[in-house]
Amino acid sequence: MGSLLELQELLMEKDDQIKQLEAVLKVRDNEIVELKSQLDKFQSVIPYAGVAGVVSKVRARKTRGQGISAEPQAIKTAQELVSLSQTTFPIIAKDAR
């Protein structure tokens, strides 16, 4: 059996590896969110054919261009909204304005 020092060292190495893997996972999750957002944006503008080569009826695109306006879908933004909804603002009397 290893000594206590060796076991602590092994535990620290595993903790470091877990932190590195969590960082990689966070980067991938952010990339997935960004790619899903881009895919939704492109699918809303560009018509696409049916699945497995079956041609479906595709609506003709309007002659006028369409703009896309959407909030970012990042996790950070959702957390900011939650913290903002819990914020209380001071009440100022009309006379003081």
C-alpha cells in the first residue's frame, strides 16, 4: 500500500485532471450552443429539402430580405437575467425627479 503522501499526491493529480476535463467540456458546451444558434438562424432564412432525398414542397422565398433579431442563448445571459430579476430598484418620489 502507498503511503498517505502518495495517496494525497494521486488525489491531487486526479483533481487536476477532472478540472482540465471540465474546462474542455465547458468549451464544447459553449460551442454547441453557438452552433445551434447559427443553425436556427440559417434554417429560418434558407429553405431546405426534405429528409433522405425526398423532395418536399418548398415555399418560395419572399423577394424582400428578412432580418433576424434574437437574444443570445448563452448561459451567462440567462444567469444575468435571473440576477437582474432579483434586483430591487429604489423608489424615487416625483418631487425628487
